[in-house]
Amino acid sequence: MQENEEMGKTGIVYRIKKLKGFSFLHIIVDGKIIQAIFEGELPDAIKEQSAVAFTGIARKAQIKDKLIFPNDLELKITSLEALSTPSEIFPFDITKKELNINNSVLFDLRALSMRHPKIKAIFKIQEAIVIGFRSYLHRQGFSEIRTPKIVKAGAEGGANIFELNYFGSKAFLAQSPQFYKEFCCGVFQKVFEVGPVFRAEKHNTNRHINEYTSLDMEMGPIKSFFEIMKTEEEILKEIMATIEAQCSYELNLLEITLPQIKEIPVLKFSEAKEMVFKEYSIDERQEPDLSPLEESKICEFIKKKTGSDFVFVTHYPTVKRPFYAKESLHNREETESFDLLFRGIEITTGGQRIHEYHELIEKMQYRGMNVEEFTFFSNAHKYGLPPHGGFGMGLERLTQKIIGLDNIKEATMFPRDVTRLFP
Amino acid sequence: MQENEEMGKTGIVYRIKKLKGFSFLHIIVDGKIIQAIFEGELPDAIKEQSAVAFTGIARKAQIKDKLIFPNDLELKITSLEALSTPSEIFPFDITKKELNINNSVLFDLRALSMRHPKIKAIFKIQEAIVIGFRSYLHRQGFSEIRTPKIVKAGAEGGANIFELNYFGSKAFLAQSPQFYKEFCCGVFQKVFEVGPVFRAEKHNTNRHINEYTSLDMEMGPIKSFFEIMKTEEEILKEIMATIEAQCSYELNLLEITLPQIKEIPVLKFSEAKEMVFKEYSIDERQEPDLSPLEESKICEFIKKKTGSDFVFVTHYPTVKRPFYAKESLHNREETESFDLLFRGIEITTGGQRIHEYHELIEKMQYRGMNVEEFTFFSNAHKYGLPPHGGFGMGLERLTQKIIGLDNIKEATMFPRDVTRLFP
């Protein structure tokens, strides 16, 4: 709105402050909160959380509040009508600067707690992340795909998969779109998907949820998995630029500084282990994976040394990667793979995949897998797939770490964990 | 590419035609097929479906083929290297103008059959539909939301819901994001989601699949459900414009004419029934829903009368709509709801929802529902929701009908039906 502009709008009353002869109203209009002055007695039907239709004239505001947008104007109400009235007053004060309710209430009453401007802001930033991800990949000629969530076989193996009865057959919820995005590399060459994935992990931590959104991409033909990392770096730059451009209100409200991305440092897995041992006297060099502690120390070290919040760790041991991961030519015990760590935790796993049919079959046999069962997958390799690879990035973890939230569930609209299946 | 341009690219060899002393190659580059000439003996590793790296110079082409883009140029290859070579030749001829394999093979070997240009084109058009949907709604200030697919209660009721074991509790796969998008109306007011939904319907027809993509929106505050229909009309216009702008190659290949949308005609449910009876002597006026035959006749009649491929049918009987549908003020036996029919079938169900808490509780009691069980839903109403409504549109049906495919499964990358759970 602009000074002296007359406007007629609908909105939601967020806050009412009654004074002598008039009331201050904060009204949510088009996603932003405006300040309005209503002179006289406020009708009974107008309460906090009422939907209203109103007209008014914009004028210079006295009070500046970063909740208000634009914060130099207020609206003098000329007509006001209630479109809905809540039956009861809110079970907690949604107009407080900080909500400060415990996580159990926060999530039990998610439809209500999300109305707090600082919680809503989390999801506007999350939305911008997805917009940035998509917009970069679309511009680079990637095709958006839609792959099934009810599947016959899990891509990641292991026990952490949800099972369901599919008309009398055993079926599973997809742990990742891996097989399908590889198929689609044979069709479109460069593809991405933004969709839900499901992990039946029993541990209830501040970094795990059982249903999350995966930002997945897969591309071919490639000559090295470094091309994938380069693409991820460019994606992350665009994500930060999109948040910057679309979410200045939210960044200001949450007091966030976005990470600066220039060139993301790269460390080999074995070098990273050695560094953690040397710098922090933590010796987990015999373990074939990074522990949460090591991940956190690697990030700490890289931040101190280079200023970067992100770091790529490459060449993870073959034994810890899935069967479809491509082994390095010169050393079959490590893979052409990477994780991306961000502010202490892993947010991406990626790498080059096996594209050669016989290599895939040998690998499955070596692992004692039922080769027949995966014919639907290996068929694509048999009849030709380009050298390809990609990554999956957890949207909620990325959101959590950009904003600096303690718990990944705070970055999930309706989180699912071992004990939480509602709302 | 342009005449005399030197280019170095990677791609997939789609077709090889060997002649005396040289070969014609069709190579897929950046999603389009270019024509290339290779002089001399083609290396063994270069086969159809090989990935290749090449350089060449563009020159005027002799042969014009609508498969080729741009179709007035060809590339004289100056260097060619195989990046991958298939182990076996394709099980069917993917270079034929029409694939002509039966649906069972088509879907069993989906990773291969999708490589046919005319099948791939279906999914490029589908992608453009989603881009148009999102881009219109983003521009109108809608927020994109992500709602859970593992839920405690189904939104649509009935038996057609998949059940799963969630760490010892009974859980379901979401039939629709309905409850969640209503919650989000209280948070963001205008929201949309593009995501999978699951229906355990046992009938295996050419218009049903068990996992599909729903284009969902919900908006508030509204004064009438006609605002939702108006928004859907604008969305459809943008979808068609997006396909037109992004998919001229595919439209040409599939020989499709897009539907023209001006103002979509509107018929009341009862009027539509009467019209079908009068015009076609089909008397199903006692039934509280439209049969597939009636839907098809309504479309036929409207097309003949107005030229429109779309028609809104409004005010469906209360008895056939879910408990959250808003009844009309003057007649509680009908609802403030609509379906959108397109070329013979329903592609959208929408309408205004109950936003008033007591109205919702009464409706649930009247239907004999367990009110307690839905507290997580009715809480949002208790503490205030704007008058709101929205719709869900099936992406695969819309794709099917725009392109003119016999079976909805052809418009699904990896379809799921009663007997099909793979690939």
C-alpha cells in the first residue's frame, strides 16, 4: 500500500488492542501484517482470528514494528465487516513476540501454532528453497519427474522401510526415488524431483523425521562426479539468492544471516578422518562412515579455516554405500561419491552410479543380492544408460540449518516421528 | 544450433543408419534430437542408446523430419567418442515412428518405452501443466505447502484407503491433503500443493490409478465458491499458455490442438441431469451423483452448444459430498460445490468448506462420525478459520485428456493399479 491509497481487502485479524475511543488492529493481508486504526466501538464479531472485509485509507504510521509491512504506514478503517468469528479464544497467545510453548504442544496444535509470524516465516523460507532449486534446474534443461511412492523394492536396502498391504501383495513406501531417477536419465538425461520419502528409522532425534521431502536430481552423461558437486554448488547459490530476494521480511523477522557461498571446499573422506584425528584427537579412523561428532568437527574446522559453512566430503568407502554406487577405478574400496555437510550435519548424499550392466550384476552378486528381483532396475542398464549420477538433499534439514532451529521437526509443517502420527 | 556453428556436446545416440562410406546419426542433445553425419567406419562402441561426446559443424540439412530440431540443419561430425555402450540391443524398435507395443509390455519395460519420442513428449507436456499451475498461483500470492502422506485418518472416508503399520500403530496413506490444506488456510490463507495421493480403489479401468498426482489448492477468505471456479479457469488458461510456449516440439510431434478456454460454462447439477434426460433420453435423475455416461453426455452437449471442452457442474447433493462440504443456505440438500468436466470426464472436485466450528460438529454428529477422533481437524475451526474452499485436480487425467490418450496409465510415468506394482 501507499500513502493516501484507498484500499478494499479481506484479511485475518491477528491482534486487537482496544484503547479509549478506538482500536489498533493488526490484520494479515496477502500474507503480510498491516496496522489499522478503527474508530469507535469494535463490533462483537470482530475478534482475533476473525476473517474480515474492510476498506480504509493509508496514512503515515507513528509506530514502527518489524512485524508490520510496510512499517511506515497504517490504515484508517472506513468500513469493517466480519466474515467469520472463532468460537473460542486461542489456547495460547499467538500475538506474543516469541511463542515459547514446548514442542509437544507446538506440534499437537500445529494448525494453530503455525499462525505465529515467526513459525510461518520458516515455511516461507522453505518454499523459497524449493523455488530456487527448481528454477536453477529448469533453466539448465532438467526435466521434473514424478515417481511412485508405493514400490516393490526399496532402493536403500536395510530394515528402515515401511511395509504395506497392496491388494494382498507386500509393498513398501519409497525410501528414495533412486531407481526411477536413474531410469529417467535414460529418457530425459537430466532430471529432478521434489517429493516425499519415507524412512522407518526408530531413532527419535533432533535430526531425524520419518517422512521428509527429498530434493533429488540425477544427470547424464557425465565424465566425473565432480560435475554433480559443481551443479549442487550452483543450486545452493540460487537457493540463497531466491531466499534473499523473496524473504526479506522473514529474514528480518527471524534475524537470519544467510550463508555466503563462493567455492565449496572439498575434502577426501580419508583426509577428513585424519584431520579430525590430528586437530581434535578424535580417532575414528577405523570406522567406514563419519560419526555425527566427526561431521560436526569437519564443519568447525572448515569454517575456521576457509569461512565456508559448507564442505564436500568425497570418496566414501564402498562398504557403506549402496550397491548402485560406482567404485573408483584405481581403488575399488572407495566410491565416486560425496556427502555435503552444512553447519555440522550431512544434508546431501550423492555420487556417480554404475551405468554398465555387467558391473552392476557383478556388484549385486558380490553383495549376495537376488539379481532376479532387480531385473526391473538392471534392464535399464542392459539396454543402455549414460554415465550418470546425482544427489538427494533433505529439504527439512537444509531449512533447519539455514534458520538455525534446534530440531528438524520445527522445519516440518506436520512432522512424523516414532511416536507422532498426527495432526 | 546455427549454420556454420562449431559445437562440442554430449548426447545419446537414438538412431543409426549406415550407408556407403558414412552414417546418419540421430543424437539426443539437451532433450531434442539432432541429425548428424559421420564419415568413415563407425566405431564398434557407438551403438543406438550409446552415450557419446562429439564435436561437429552445423550445415544445411537435406532431409526434413519433424522429429529433428532444428529440422533445417544437420551436424557434420568432426570427432566422436563413446561414453557408454549398451550390453544388448533394445527388445523393441524404439526408432519406429509409432511404438505400437501392447500396454503390458509398455509398462513392464517403462524405463525403455519412455525413450520413444512420442511417449517422452507426454511427460514434457505433463511437466508444463505443473509449471503453469504453480506459476499462476505463485503470482497470485498462494503459498506452496508440503503435507504428510502418512496420516492417522483419511479425509475422504470410505474403504478405499491403504493401511500400514506405523511402529505398531495403524496408519493410512493420505487420500488427499484436504485437512492439511484447510489448516494452512488459517496460516497462509491461500495455499497449494502438488503431490501424490493414494486411493485403494479395486476397479482397474482406463480412468483410474491407485497412486496419482493431485494439483490441490485452497483459498480464503472467500464470499462464494464461484471465486474458486474463477481461479481454476484462470489456472487452466495459464496451463494451456505454458504448454503452448514450452512444448511446440511435442505438440507438433503428437499432433495435438490445445483446447481454447474463454469463459467455462456453468450448469447446476439438477439442470444437468434434466438436460441429459431431455436431450438424450437417459433418465438417471433419481441418482445423487453423475454417472460416467451422464458426464460424457453433458460434455458432448456443452461442446456442441458452446464450443467449450470444459464445463462446471455445481451444487452436488449433500449426501454424495464429504462431511466438510458446505451446504447451501437456502437448501441444505445441496452443497456449495462443483466438479469440472473435461472432454467427457471429471477432472476436478471442489467447493466451499464448512468453516464454522458448530456447523462442523453438527454435521459430523449427523453423519454418526466419531467427533473426538477429528478433534485435530475441528480445532482449527474452533479457534477460527476464514470462509474458504478449494479444489483437487488429477494431473494424470488432465494430461490424458489434453493429449487424447485412451488410458490414464499412459499419462503416468510408473503407473500403479490393482495388479501393477512395478517397475
